[in-house]
Amino acid sequence: MPAVITKDGVEIYYKDWGSGQPIVFSHGWPLSADDWDAQMLFFLHHGYRVIAHDRRGHGRSSQVGDGHDMDHYADDLAAVMAHLKLKDVIHVGHSTGGGEVVHYLARHGQSNVAKAAIISAVPPLMVKTAANPLGLPKSVFDDLQAQLAANRSQFYRDVAAGPFYGYNRPGVKSSEAVIENWWRQGMMGGAKAHYDGIVAFSQTDFTEDLKKITIPVLVMHSEDDQIVPYVASGPLSAKLLNNGTLITYKDFPHGMPTTQAEKINADLLAFLKG
């Protein structure tokens, strides 16, 4: 399998299809590059080169015991970029992957980057603090870790069957195939990476990172996101960015790149061509 070895010896798996301007996709917790299937096929057919990697400890990458923090996530993304010698890149991140993209751009610079998009993303900061009163209490994330430690398989099943795709909303028809695919991706990864990743995505403050970014960034977020609440995320990120554009959806779920792929792909394509 194609992979790059990081400076600390971690094997990062990636998939790389097509030619043309590269789009690099960063996935959400606790998933893998496979979560981008609907986007990679769509943009491949529109003439782009599409690349997605499995975050360390996730999917087919090494299940190491440490380095599950945003600094390492950003550095691992930089390793993929350097290995493939990518230029004029478009970065797209979903959820935790949105945080990874933002931190990568602030930490490693924007010299080879054209645009970026963050979808249902965790920045600026998920956890509630004195400076971030709209965030979620730390007890929410402590509970997620407790559920993961107690029965990871059941926990992942419940997340996918409920709030992640909005299947707990009245009148929403669930898809067993989508639920099983989320569970499959989650269970491919390592429990330690996923346990530590909850802290990484919830307690990393991206405020200063967002302020450093000057390239055009599309922020896509739904008002009905049950995983990363809209009020403390998308609109705040768009304001902190120097060149941010916000698209708000009314009743899409957190996992809208999968369940509303047609609309998300169309909006993303319009931004890339605009």
C-alpha cells in the first residue's frame, strides 16, 4: 500500500488518484480516507487529482501509542505533501480534519496552497472556557472517552446510528449501509489514537491559527450539527479568517459530505472554480 514514513517512524497510508490540480482531503474522527469516497470520485471525474490519507492511528496507518495531537496531525499532513511534491494544492477537511487543515496552514505555511475548505469543522475551539462561553462543557468529552473505553464497538454504532448523520431526528430515514461503513472505518483504527483524539479535537484552540491564514477558505456548517454545534464553530471561524466565506445549511447533519454529498460537492466545486 502507498505510504509515507514520518520523522518519528509512523507509516501514513494514502490514496492518490488522477492528475490535474491536487485536492488533499483530511478526514474526521475516528474515520479514515474512505470517508471521502463521495468527494474523491466526484472531483476525480471533474479533472482534479484527489488525495486522502489515514491519520496516524486511524484506518491503515500505524497504530502507534503516541503523537495523537494536532501538532503531529499537521506534521503528518506536511509529510504527505512533501512526499508527493504537491503544489497549488486545495485542502479540504471535515470535522477533526478541518482542525488539521487549519493547524497545518498556520504551522507549515501556505506557499504551495491555493484554497482550503473546512466542513462541519471543530475550529475555533469546541470546549467551553471563560473565553469560549458557547463551547461544550469538558464533561461532554470526558463522557465520550468513558464510552469509548467501556465498549468502543457499541459506542461507534450508536454515534453513527444517531447524531452523526442526524438519524435521531424525526422523519429522517436511516441507512444501515452508512451506519455500518462508519462503524467499519472506526473499528479499523486504534483505540488509543481515538481516545487521545477526543482531547485533540475538543481542547485545541485554533483561534490564532485562523488569524494567520490569508488564502481563500470556504467554511461549510449546518445549523443542525449535533456533533460540532454551529453557534461555537463555523460562523466564528469565518470571522477570524482573513479571507473566509461561510455557507450555512439549515438542517443537514454533521456527516453531510456523505448524506448530502450532491449539494456539498456542488457548493465546493463552485468555490474551487470561483
